[in-house]
Amino acid sequence: MKYAPVLRAVLLLFIAASVVVLVGKHLRPESKRGQDDLENGSAPGSDAAVVSDRLIVYCFHVTMRCPTCLTLEACVCEALQSNFADQLRDGRIEFRTIDVEQPDNEHFRSDYQLVGPAVVLVRLQGGKPPRWENLLDVLPLLAHKTRCVEYIRQQVQKMMEGKP
């Protein structure tokens, strides 16, 4: 077979390119992760003005991101982009992904009682102490993407309206 060596070389190049892309995604700065999926989102360093009364949506993960972490982030991105694009654009909602294994971020584990991948909503309003909620029910919903996205949407909406 003349084509076997060529096919083998093409497959090896494909595998090598895939590894480079995956490693590159993990080496991007924290503020850029997740933002590629939020075309109009505001992030630290974006052009959106920092709004004093706003909701910060945190998506917490560890350095070596598992499928659960990636699926969770995708659901959060979809919920925000589909339902809160205007609020993301004008800074009323801010989306951040945080690696809790980074030394500067370890405090988040105790601050928000994190035990694994998590979504935490933090409401900053009128100089009052921040109100926050760890969306503990999100992980069991990951197997049902539509329900997961809807749950996140509902919780963000409640927090934006100031409801408990």
C-alpha cells in the first residue's frame, strides 16, 4: 500500500495540531477564557465601563479542566449570551472564569464555599456588602443542557431583580 505512510503522516499531523490547540487554550490569560463564546460580554479590561451596581457571574474551575468544567462554562456562556446580551454589553453583568488553583485565586474556595466546579453569582449594589449565591443545583443539570441553561438564566434573572 503506497498510501499508508502518507495517511499515517496526515493523522500524526492532525493529532499534533490538536494538541497544540488544546495546550494553547489552557495557556490563555484567565480574562480571555470563556470570553470567546460571549461575543458582546464585558470582562476585566474590556471597553465596557465598570458599573458599580452589577452582577458578576463567576465560573470556577481547576487548572486541568475536565469535561464537566468545559460543559459548565459552555452552559453559562449560552445562558448569558442568549438572554442577557445587552446587560453584558453595558456592564450590568460581568462574566469571569477563575482557576482556583492559581495562588491569587485560592481565597475564592473559602469565600464562596467551593468544593468543585461551580457557578457563583455575586450582586454588587449601592455600596452594600455583596450578595452572592453558589448555584449548587447546576451540576446535576449538566446532563440536560437545555434545563441547565434555563436554570442559570432563571437564577441570573432573580439575582438581577434582587430576589432571594
